[in-house]
Amino acid sequence: QLILGIETSCDETAAAVIKNGTEILSNVVASQIESHKRFGGVVPEIASRHHVEQITIVLEEALLQAGVTYEDLDAIAVTEGPGLVGALLIGVNAAKAVAFAHGIPLVGTHHIAGHIYANRLVQEIQYPALSLVVSGGHTELVLLEEPGSFKVIGETRDDAAGEAYDKVARTLGLPYPGGPHIDRLAQEGSPSLKLPRAWLDGSYDFSFSGLKSAVINSLHNAEQRGEKIDPKDLAASFQASVIEVLVTKAVKAAKEYDVKQVLLAGGVAANKGLREALTEAFMDLPMDISIPPLYLCTDNAAMIGAAASVMFEKGKRSGLDLNGNPGLDLEVF
Ligand code: ATP
Ligand code: MG
Ligand code: FE
């Protein structure tokens, strides 16, 4: 089974060919970070324009590197949401065009299902599984009782983890995206500042806006007193708070739902501190932990092909009326 995955939900134009849902034959990612950097974040209009320029080149490159043609494919998978609507539409329209032209089945795919199933490219998934999704727009605990079924048992009530990383980084004057810079500084600093942890009364939900404000306030207060806070210590203190909450809730949920595996997913899964803390926390617990390599944590199309393969096997097919859906629901897509 060969699936061509296409991903254009944000600022990466990506295409990949996946064999049997588990093997990467090609994985092409054209990143736009350099174009958005000077604006301090992703500019939707610029993102759409780059996708239009890149999509055919990226598609051809993915097929070329995999050594296959359209005639060899069993399905074309594309991210239908969530994401920026103008960006999603470029991928969806390209997918529809090639699916129609070559008579190949089309499978609309959820971006977060993709982040989760990136783990299938690393090892066989054992169900029930729990995924800790930490990305630029999402922070969720998702229960997978069987292949292709998703139950959100907790989610963020305000900022996503990645969003908080990027905002704190911006306050410290670090370039976009700030997550990797905070991660690097945190390794060099010590978590000496007292910052809040949002436990939310034992709920599996998350909240990071209070923490973000606390970081910004401590910087401003120190400035007014004419003092200096070491950015390394601030980064380490912020990261310690984020990680402690994420790991504690993931451990509690993994035990309560008695899962066989815990799957780390999303761009923030690239975080060194989080990867170490999660590995350590599950060391003596019976469930396996799966942590994808960095290139499968941030946006890519291999993960879309992997997720679509599961949905394709369950019989999912999309019509040529498929549309980009910025608010696509993970539980019912
Ligand atoms: P979503 O997947 O929710 O639609 P997105 O696709 O924009 O959002 P991803 O590409 O999955 O998000 O992740 C990008 C986020 O990951 C950014 O916020 C970035 O700062 C963060 N990130 C990347 N590497 C690290 C790291 N090492 N530490 C912390 N955060 C990181
Ligand atoms: Mg991105
Ligand atoms: Fe993403």
C-alpha cells in the first residue's frame, strides 16, 4: 500500500510517500520560517502564496525521491484541517487535482491525527494508547482505544504550550519560532524562579496563559527595580513549570486509563527537557513510551500519510467536494 501525503496547514509545504503506513520512502519539507521571521510569527497571506509556489515542486520531488509515479499510488492523503484556511486550501486543491486526474482515492486527514501517528513511523502502536499532543496550536491528552479512534480527555483552556514558548521567547527578544531557543537557554540555566503551575483541580485540561503572564511580569518588575534576571534562569524556570504539569498529567492519565503505550506528539515534542522528563517518569511504569525523532515532531507530510493509512484501512474515502476546514474536530473527522 502506497500513500502520498500532503501537508500545507501552516508554514511548511510538505509531501511524502509512505509504504504500508509505516515506512518512509520520501519526506520532503519546504519550510517558510525565513519569510515569516521578520514578522515574529506566521503571516497567513504570505504562507498561502509560498504554498502555491512550492506545492508542485514538493510533490514532484516526493515522488522522485520515492521512485514511484502517480500510477503506483493507492491513495492521496491531505491535511483538511485544522490550520490556516488559505494554507489548507492549497494542499486540498492540489490533492483533489491529482486524485481526479489519475483516478486515485482521496483521504482527508486531521493534522493532529498526523502528529499522533508520526509514532507509527517509529514503532508498532499498541492500543489502548495515550497521546500527549504538544504543538503550536494544541495541548491535549488523547486516548486511542483502537486504531483511528480519538477521545480528547483534556485540552488547553487558553494558550497552547508552543504558543506560550513562542510568546515568552518574544518577550526575551529571541527570534521566531522561539521554542528551540528557550529549550537551549533552559539547558544552561537553573530553575531558580518561583513560577505557577496550573493544576486545574485534578482536571486533565491545561492552561499556560497564567504562566506566560507570570514570566512577563517578573521581567518587568525586575526591570523597574533596576535589577536583571538571567534569561537562562527564566527560560529554565518557565520550562520546568511547563514540563512538570505536562508530565504529571500524562502519568496520571496513563495510569487511570491503563494504556499500553504513551505517544509524544507535536512540535514541542522536540523539546529536549520534555523528552528527558517523560522518559524518566515512565522508566519504572509498565507502559511503553514512544518519542518520535525531531524531524517527525515538527510539521511534515510523512505523519499525514501514516495517519491516512489507518483511516484508509478503516474504509475512509473523501469526495472531490473535500474542503479545507480550519476547525476540524479530531473526534469525528
Ligand atoms: P498545530 O500542530 O497545533 O496546528 P503547528 O503545526 O503550528 O500547530 P507544530 O509545527 O506542530 O505547530 O509545532 C511548532 C511549535 O513547536 C512552535 O510553537 C515551536 O516553538 C515549538 N517547538 C519546536 N521545537 C521546540 C523545542 N525544542 N522546545 C519547545 N518548543 C518547540
Ligand atoms: Mg510550522
Ligand atoms: Fe503541527
